[in-house]
Amino acid sequence: MPTIPDSTIVQRIIAESLASYPSSCACPYNTDRGGRRCGKRSAYSKPGGYAPICYPQDVTQAMIDAVRRQ
């Protein structure tokens, strides 16, 4: 079985995190239902509560390893 590159796994982790968020403003770069950029209104920018994974630097090696073990 070929090894999947870390970059592919990172993209998958981010995509799954965004897909699991129940609203449109998970990350600062997302847009709300009105088409406006979420910015500081995003869940990522607010402390506490939901913590979506928005950027590659948010993905830890432990997360990548967990995906590889699946």
C-alpha cells in the first residue's frame, strides 16, 4: 500500500474539521451566508467552544499519525 503524503493527510484533516462545523464561519477565511468574510467572527478566532482546524500549522504530527493508523 503506497504511503499517503503528509500534505494530503493535512488537507483531509482540515476538510473534515470544516465539514463538521455546524455553521458557515468556522475559519477566518470562510464567508458567512451574506457573502462577507468571517474574520474575527469565526469560531477559530473566538476562545473557548468549538476549535476548528483551519490551517496546516494547526495539524499536529499526532493527528497525522492517527489518520495513518486508521
